[in-house]
Amino acid sequence: MNNVIAITAFQDNYIWMLTSEKAPDKNSEQSVIIIDPGDARPVLEYLHSHHLIPAAIFITHQCYDHVGGIKAILDQYTQYTIPVYGPATEIVPCMTHPVKQGDIITINPTGPNNEECHFQVLDVPGHTAGHVAYFQQGAPGRLFCGDTLFAAGCGRLHTGLYSEMFHSLQKIAALPDDTLIYCAHEYTLANLKFACQLEPDNSDLQTRMAKTTQMRKLGQITIPSQLSEEKKTNPFLRCNTPAVTAAAKRYAEVAGLPQPSDATSVFRTVRDWKDRF
Ligand SMILES: [Zn+2]
């Protein structure tokens, strides 16, 4: 399964779908993996018009805009057994396969190129306490990471801890540099505006800002991004750099927060700053 389709939903959500080939064959049933279907309607419209059937549903975390469409999708395909994978410690409607760090998921899609495909589960708590991500190995690999790492940003902390989110982002940073990051929201431009406040002299950031501004003007999707680009421009992956550390210290001073003393506390300060930005 090497073709990724973005379905837009709500204000700025992306529901990702993985299929085997670019042009589905009208004469055969081809299956698709659906990731975080918060809304059933746009997913069902796409499935029906492209003659696709769900092979599996993957859920990264329990927020409504990621799980709200599961039941209505399953209700349309009661003649099939469609597994629903999701975080073992969260409440996900219709979940059949609770997963956790280290689990390997194997999917056997139907269709003309019905190659078996594998995903590795990563625990990435922070946005929520049980959040997981799905890594598909390949050249390049793909990470479906929900609301953990965003393009040029990271998720807010709802039920997880700062230290958990920091370590989850470090875990993602340890994946191969060419990994494509499929996050669940189009927040890139707003995230870059914040990042430019922290690192006005970062030329990679300026380049990305110019490119992203142009893409959004044309109505283009800015996801996926490459992990290597995130490492150069995403402040939440740069909490150990002198520039981000210095910016966090300045902000802490002005905001009357404790001075950050290590990368985790720099992360916490930067996350607090972004929440108020
Ligand atoms: Zn969420």
C-alpha cells in the first residue's frame, strides 16, 4: 500500500487513506486503510466514488475529531469484518484490536496489487495519555502520528504530561531522517509563524515559511513533511539548540516562569508560550 490519499474534514483535519495503487480499478474491489476517520461522510463519499472498501481502520487517539466516524463507516460495510486498531488504554468506539508500543500490525489488502503490509506501533503519549502512532517501514517510511508531532509544531497537552510529550517527540526524532510525517491537522503556517518568533535567524525556517505561504495561497496541503525538515525547523524538536533555549529563557523571564534548565524544561516553556501565542 503505497498511495496516500488525504480526505479533508471539519475545519482543518486530514483523514489519511492508504491504497495499493494510484488509479483504482473499477472492475475489482480494492481495499484501503483509513486513519483517524473523525467524520464518516467525506470518507464514505470517497470510498463509494472510487470503488474502495475498508481493509482496516487505524486510530491514533480518542479525541472525537479522530474517532467520530468509525461506527457510521462500519455500518455501511456489515458484510465485511473490518478490524479497528487503536490505543489500548483509550476509549475508542468499535475497537477490535487494542495496540501498544512494539506491536506489529499486518494487513492483507484485496485488490490488484494485494501486497501484505506491516506497521509498527509506537506509544507517543502527550496530547493524550494513551496516544499511539503507526510507522510503515519503507523507502521512505511513513509515520501516521495524529496530534503528536505536527508540521513545524506539536499537539497541545490534554491528558498527557510535558515529560511524556517531550520523550514521544524524541522517539519520533530517532526514526530515519527521510520518514514522511502524516499528522492530522493543517496547522503548518500558524506553527511556522510561531517558530519564526523563536528563531528569526534560522534560514531553513525562512525557506520553509516562504514555501508554505505559497502552498497555502494555492490551497495546497502542506502535509506530509519530512522528518529531516522538522529537525531543522520545528522548535519542539530543537529544544536542545542554543537558539531555542535562549528564546525560551527570554520568554520565561518576561512571563515570570521558572528559568528552563534542560531540554525538557525548554520544551515545557516553549509549549506554554505556544499555548498563549
Ligand atoms: Zn486530539
